[in-house]
Amino acid sequence: MEGTAWIDRLAASDVVLLDDFLGTDASAAVRAEMQDIFAAGLGRPARVGRGEGESYLPDTRRDLIHWFDDVAQPPAIAGFLARMEALRQTLNREAFLGLRRLECHAAYYGPGAFYKAHLDAFADGSNRLITFVYFLNPGWGPAHGGQLQLLGPHACVIEPRMDRLVLFKSREVLHEVLPSHADRYTLTGWMYGVDEERRRRGGVLGDLS
Ligand SMILES: O=C(O)CCC(=O)C(=O)O
Ligand SMILES: [Fe+2]
């Protein structure tokens, strides 16, 4: 990837697009592993909110997701996660964002699936600071739908093209996924700042990574 100019673009406009993120072979390998995950039935209907407020709201979102935990992932997905971890460290070094960790899930939007307008940061003092979405849809065209629509001052339409990564500020950028008319695979994740609860308890040092 080209230097760190993308960090200035993210700071200036809250959103940045990086095309050809992994390259042709690596992105195709990630897509194949994603297809295996969902073909194996590992996708679960995504829920909205968290903790006791979490619920299945099919009028709000209709994707299937599979969370990655700490155990080993298939090699191409592991390579993607390693790249994202490197980006997290670059953001900390160059932009002093204090991003402590990242989480990521695989998502599959089948025909008719969507995700209505939302912010990714929870209202209860969430520490999600940066959202990333990596698109895995070769041959995408407008008839396939599933565009990531940014709203409000950031309004623009992002086509979910193969090997494209978008990063945006989780608290600032209202967005929605328009109805998909084809299989749509993505890796979506978040980089977290200092845990608010932990900070209140004075345990920040234990959270350093
Ligand atoms: O798949 C996308 O384009 C965005 C997904 C999203 O907004 C989310 O999972 O919070
Ligand atoms: Fe989102």
C-alpha cells in the first residue's frame, strides 16, 4: 500500500477508500475461504445492539455473520487480519489514535439483504473508533446492488468491489447497506479505543497491547 497518505485522507474526510488492498490472488483466496465458511453453515443472523439490548431485527438488517475468535483462521483470512493489525499499529504510530485492539466478522448478504442506516458506535459510550469493510465481490455491477451508502455530510455511494477496503470513523459516519441482489461477501471490523468502563476503574494500563 502507498505510504501513509491515506491516514491524512482519513483525518481530513473521516472516510478513506483503498483499492487493490491485497492483490488479485490473495483477495480471491480470501473470497474462497469466505464461501467455505458460509457454505458450512457458520453464518448466524446478525443482531443489533449489544448485551441485554441485543436483538434480532430483520427489518433493520438481514445479513449473516460469523465472528472470528482468537483461534487460528484459514490462511488467507489470517493474512487479511494480520494486514489490519498492521494498519492499526500504523494508525497509532502516525495519528496517535490509541487503538487498542480490533474485532472482525465475516458477513454474507444474500439476495434481498440490507442493513438500514446506522452508526457503528453504540450509544452507551462505545469505544469503537474506526470501522473497516473489505469487499469481496468480483464482477460487481450496479444491477447487483448492495452498495454501501454513506449519509449526511459524508454522503456518497461506495461500490462493493472486489479487493476494496473502506475505513471510516465509527462515531461520525452514518451509513447503510442498500439491498443486495446477488451474493455479497465482506469482512467487517472495528478498531477500539480505551475501554471506557476500564478507564473509569483506572485499569487502562492493563489494556495496553
Ligand atoms: O457491509 C457493509 O458495507 C457495511 C456493514 C455495516 O455497516 C456493519 O456491519 O455495521
Ligand atoms: Fe455499520
